[in-house]
Amino acid sequence: MTLIVIAVVSGALILGAVWGIYGNLSKQTEGFLVALAGGALIVSAVLELINPAIEKAQTGVALAIVFAGALVFTGLDYLVKKKWGSGSGGGLLAAITLDGIPENLALGVALIGADALAVAALSGSIFLSNLPEAAGGAKEMTENGTSKKKVLLLWCVTALILSLAAYLGNQLLAGVAEETLAYIRCFAGGAVVASLAIEVFPKAFKNDQYWTGLAAALGLILAFFLNSLA
């Protein structure tokens, strides 16, 4: 079950990248999908990462780590844009990586002794956010001059890193204190919040205008439904 879930969640990045690079993805569709992912990420940040963590750790420390996650993402996103140029899609790649490593560590831990429905809900929520983000980010990177092969390789490497994070979480963090895992989730939650403000929703609105609001709500509803199943 662990290997299947890891393959499905990380495979969403590769599938999305292939779709964005080689598929016929209009700007409006891209914006709609990115907003859909943003709505799902709101649920992921609050219900799956930050809120459960605060219940198991010191509130002040946990919230400080949320801010640290946002600070690290913001700084990295700034550096990525300085190096690759504004709007290159590198920001979304950084968002998925910074959010994905702690999130997949948590996913690996969640797979330990979890029932099938809970596993499906958690992995489904992550899949829902990974697929459109990868499609939009990969498409934007190719449009800004990066070769298709290089873009696909970058996303494949990212998928591999996140798969490894989930596997290590499953194998090595089973005995780690709940408080430590809570701080890992808080860092991921902060990175998600920063990515929504800097990368996800501004990009979605630019491409899809006011449909962005409906797409974000739809993504939130779908992710909330998956979360409620668990």
C-alpha cells in the first residue's frame, strides 16, 4: 500500500508535467487548474498540517515554525525568480518541493497502521493539488525558453525526491515524537500559505480572471470532502 500511494502521489507530478509540456493547455484552463489546486492546498494547510500540529505541540513554537516555513519559501522563491526570471514556473516548482518534502514525510508516517479510507483521503488531496500545479508550472517553464527535456527532467527529479521523502517518513519516523512531527507539518503549512499568496492565486487570476474564485472554491470542496472521509 505504501509503495502504491507514493507512486500515485508523486506520479501526479510527472503526469501533470507531461500534460503541461506536450498537451493542449490553454491559458484559461491552466489558470482554472492552478486555482483548483490552490483551493485544495487551503484545506491541506489548515486541516491536515497546521491544525493537527497545534493540538500536539506548543502553540507559540508551532506558530513560529509556520512563519519560518513561509519565510523560507518566500526567500527561496525570490532567489529562484532572480536566477530564472519572473514567471518562469520555477516558483511553482519551489512551492511543490518545499511543501512536498514535509508533506510527504507526514504522508509516509500516516501510512503506518492507517486504514484504506484514511490513506485514500490524504493521498487524494495531495494528488489533487500536485497534478494541476505541475501542469501549469511545466507549461510556463517551456514557454520561457527552457527545453522540454530539461523541464520534464526537473519534474521527474522532484517526483523522485518527494517519493523518497514519503518512503523515509514511513520507514524512519514511525517512532519519532508526535511533537516533532507536528513541527514538520507546521513548516510545510507555512510554505503552503506563502505559495498560495505569491505563486498560486496571482498566477491563476492572471490567466483565468474571475473564474479563479469558483475554481478555488471547487478545489476546496473536493479536498474538504476527501478529508472528511478520513
